[in-house]
Amino acid sequence: MGSLLFRQPVGNNNFQKIDSYRVVKLVKKHSFGGAFCIMLPIYRFDFRCCIIVSFFYSNLDILYVYRKIYIKGGNMNKFKVTGLSFMFIGLIATLISGCAVVPRVAPVAPPVAPPTQTITVNTKTAEEYFQIGTTFFGQGNLSQAISNLTKAIEIDPKLAKAYNNRGFVYATQGNFPQAVADFTNVIGITPQDADAYYNRGYVYSKQSNFNQAISDFSKAIEIDPKLAKAYYGRGRNYYNIKEYDKAWADVHKTEGLGTAVSPEFITELKKVSGRDK
């Protein structure tokens, strides 16, 4: 900030005739925040003066305005530019006159926000992923079935039927350890689900883990005494460990519940057990 001081000679009563408008206009053209003309009589020092307060880009601009005003002449020839003051002089002069200087601030462009990444929001529910995965399983697309059932589980870790169906997919692939893990999760979520024990028992049987299979089939029967397939599965595993009498008992129970037993299995059981029924 700087100021220009124009002093009127002592004894000149034409002080009000100073072309302050022209001076201010010239100063504004070369200043940053505008200019203010202050008519300040100072009687103590026996002279009157006009102070132009402005916010300049640099001291060079002040010198330019000084030169232009000095050369212009006109009404200004009655006044003499007696000096230049920089930085705080203009502010002090304004405070003396009782006026506040409020500079015009150049508009600042708003900051440009950085480019944002597009975020894809997943709107499918666990149930929808479950249905999609189950459909893929029915179509034989096992990889897509596992992918969608897994998404269903990620959204709802307590969705037992998603574990159950994924367990079937793994079993179909021959990935028995993963199938056992999924059926175990079903049992953990729904411990009174007889089918979950039956399904895990079936996978244990495929792994030739006959005793574990018998244990799970027995648990399924304990929960649901009318679950014929559990008796049948347990009977076949008793056959595998050569406990033929128990195998025959489960065969009879299966038939008593209205479920047919494979004729081939009956023939083989008769052969190894020495019994007709």
C-alpha cells in the first residue's frame, strides 16, 4: 500500500478546486485495490493537502502515477507533488482522517476439485445372490454358482442355506474338505437341522470316513427319527465297516418309512452277511 501527497501552497484559497476525481481515476487505473481521495486540511503546519491512498501492485506503479500526474498539469498545476510514501504511510493518513480504507479484493477462482473415481454401488441382496448362485448350480455352471453363493455369504454370514448349497457345489466338484467346512457352518448356524448332519455324513462317506459318517447320520436320526435317507446312509456305512446286522436293521427301518432300498445293495448285503433279510 502506498500514498501520494499533493500539497497546496500557503495562501492559496482554491483548495477545493483540486481535480481529485481525475487524480483518483488515474490512480485507480494503476492500482490493485482502488484509490481513495481524502481532503485533509492541516492548519497546524499552515498548509492543506490532498492525500490519495491506494493499494498498488508495486512501488513502480506509484512512480508511474506520480509522473503522470506531474506531467498532466491542468488544475493540478496549482499543486505540487511533494513526496511519495510507501507501505504504512497511506494507512496512517487514512486513520488520521477518521476514514477506514477497505480495499477491493480481486476475485479468486474457486479451487478445482480433484477428479473423483466412479464408485459402483452393489445393490443386490444376499438373497438375490443366493438365488443367482443356485440357478447357476442347476445349469451346471459351478464356478459362477460358487462365486454368487460366496457373495451372498459375504453380505450375510448367517445365511445357512447359502453355505448348504455351496457345500453341494463343492461336493459335486469333488472338493470334499470345502464341502465338509460348509456343512459344518450350516450346523453351527442351525444346530437342529437334521439335513445338515445328513449332508456332512454323506460327504464323510465319500471320503471313506465311515465312522464320522455313521456319527452324523445317527445325529440326523436323533433330530428327525423319520428321516429315511439317514437310516439308509447309515446302513450302507455299517456295511462298509462290516457290521452287517446293524446294516440290516437300518435297511428294514428305511423300507418301513416307505423308502425303497437299492436291489443291488440288498443282494450284496445278503451275500456278505449270509442272511436273506
